[in-house]
Amino acid sequence: MNLWDEINAGDFEDDPMALLIEIVGLSTAKKLVEVFGGDAFYFPKVESVIRIARNRRIYKEFTGYNHKELATRYNLTTRYIREVVHEQRRIKPKTKEAQLNLF
């Protein structure tokens, strides 16, 4: 048995690791330490993560002519809607059903 196996949650009572262990569990916390130990790790804000899903939804709802409607629905400017659509096209272009049937 190695020393790593002897580590338990009680070893971190007054340490920031205690919160990590409480949230993800000891086993997962150990894995995170193994992978990211010694490095600074950035966690994005919730708003940034939600923005990804919002932009994907905007692109899905985009018909080509409804910039203003989407801007109103999502409380954004029409210019920003155009930017979202442009960026989403770059990431994942829409494929038309008719094109799929050709192959």
C-alpha cells in the first residue's frame, strides 16, 4: 500500500482541498490533484458557460431573416445576433436536409 492510498478527507479539514472534496468527493479530488496538481486551473463563470448554449440556440432558431426577432427575444442587439450567427456558422455549419438525401 502506498502513501497516496492512505490520504483521506480528514487530512484536509482546514485546507481549500476540504471544499473540493466536499463537492466532488475524495476519489475525484485525488484525480484532479494528479492531473492538475501544481498548476493554476481556470473555471469559467456560469454566464460564460450558459452563453455557449444560448448562442447555439440562437443559431438553431435563425431563419436568415429574423435578426430583429431574435435580438428582442434574447435582449441583444441585431448586430450581436449577426456576430453569433457568423461565429456559429464557423463552428458548425447548418446542413440542409436536401443535401443529406443526395448522399
